[in-house]
Amino acid sequence: MVANRYRGSREYFLVYSELINAARYRGTLTYKTIASIMGLPPSGNQMGAETGWMLGEISEDEVNQGRPMLSALVTKVSGSPGEGFFSLASELGKLQDDSEEGKRRFWQKEKEAAYEAWSKWGK
């Protein structure tokens, strides 16, 4: 379980709303974009640690509400999620196959599930 660092903060709600908006329109965001929303430098160790922490809190909260991990919508510039995404998925009991192919399939499935959960067309 991720300890509270950002829950309830202005930054938490700003990042959360951007992730929901990305899901509604079937898009993605980069870690650099998340850092910008949080007022962090666009690269470096602090950026990586703090964006990871924020995304961990949001994804943990989403999973606890029975929804997919919104952090599935955040990628590196290369277009794939960071290793922290898969580590958290394992901690949350969502990722069963940690082979490279298993991770890729899980990410695609989780991304599609987030799009479906937050579809702009609703249910």
C-alpha cells in the first residue's frame, strides 16, 4: 500500500482530472506532462520519484474503487509505461505474468479497461 503523500492535495486532483480526461478521450499522457502539472522539473530523479508516487496513490485508489489503474495511461516518451507501473500492478495483485509479453498484454488490457471505465459516452 502506498502511504499518503499527495492524497487530498491540489496536485492530486489536477493530475487525477487530467488522467480521467485522457481516459475519456482514449489518450495517454507522458510522465513529463504529469511532472508539469505537479510543478516538478521535466526530468531527473526527483521528477521520477514524485510522479511515480502520485500515480501510485491514484492507481491504488482506483483499484480500491474497483476500477482499472489510471497510470496505465502514462508513458515514457518512447510510448511505454515505466517499470514502476508494473511493480505497482504486481503489488496490487493485478499482474500475474511478469514476462515482457505478459507485461505488454497486461498494460494494453488495463489501458483499454481505463478507457471503458471513463468513456465519454458513459453507460
